[in-house]
Amino acid sequence: MAKNLTLTYYSDILCVWAYISQARIDEVSARFSPEVDIDYRFCSVFGDTADKVGTGWANRGGYEGFCKHLHEVASEFDHIKLHPDIWQQCRPVSSTPAHILMKAVQRVDRSQSRAVLQELRSAFFERCLDVGKWSVLKDALDEVGVSVKDVCELIDAGIAHADLEADRRDQQNLLVQGSPTILLNEGRQKLTGNVGFRVIEANVNELLCSKAAGEASWC
């Protein structure tokens, strides 16, 4: 049996561009399933939000300026919603707890990991909840129906941490520098940032056609 094409998707849960791009990844999954597998990985862009937003935006209005920026970005896209007080009412310290949770979920029930990821993003971007807190993370598991006990065991054993470290190691080896980043063809094709669906589609189609013909991709 021929091996499926893998699309590796690196993102940070607190990244608005990853939140926007998720619809494009979903469309790839819908159009190209079962020929294309989506491999969700996580990178630390908001691992230290006090530095990323508090310091990084100090000369541009700080958290208030960042909030305004996100709303300007979101105004261009009809498929997402942003809470009016994003990064004002709620300021997660780090995206790392959510990423660790996601690595555990991928081991417990990979088929539900996409749903948990979306629930976490909705919790933060739409409901302005702190996805760095265990109470919010647990509620996301309960909402989707993933075993809290099984997830906790993998986190407690350090397995989820090791899996997140593997994501980080591969990120460095593949020279992934931002969120979101899409990797195809074993990392030879890299799409970073606000990349339109047609661009992603063209890359996927070329690889599928080359694979069917037994040729190297010309992308």
C-alpha cells in the first residue's frame, strides 16, 4: 500500500495567524482525505508572553496596542471571532501548558486532537479564557470527551513533555521559524505565515501528481 502524503503543521495555540489558518488546514483535510495526513506539531512563539507582548510591544502600546492589532487583522477574515478584550481581560503567561496538553491528547486519542485544539483556541480567542490554566485545559478535555485521567498520566510521567521537546528538536532541524508553518515533501517545501489555500492546494496537488507518476516534485 502506498504511503500517504504528510502535511506537517507547526503552530502556537496563542497565534492569531494559526487560528486564521486552521480553516485552510481543515479544507486540505476535507478535500484530500484519505491521501493526505495532517501532522500537528507545536512551536513556542508565545512561550513567554510577558516578553513577546509586554516587552515586544512596549513601544507600540503594549497589551492594548497588541489587542488593537489583532482586531485589525481579524477584521479581514469572516470565519473567525475575537473577544473584544483579547489580551486585556485575560493574559496567559505561556502557551506551553496548552502545548503539553495537546501532546498528551495526541497519544490518548489522536482522532479527537483536532477538536481539542479548536476548543482551546475558541476558549482563548472567542471567550477570553486563560488556556495556561489547568481548569480551562480540563474543561476543554471534558467538552470534547477526552479522558482527563489518561491525559494527566501522560503529563505526570513526562511523556507529553518529551513529545513537545521532539517537536522543538524537529523544528530546529527543519528551520521552522514562525507560526503557522506548513511543511511538505519531508520539509523540502515550506509555507510560513498567512498563506492562502490555493497556494497550499497547488503544492499538495503537485506532490500527489508526482507521487502517482513516480517522479520527483517540480515544486
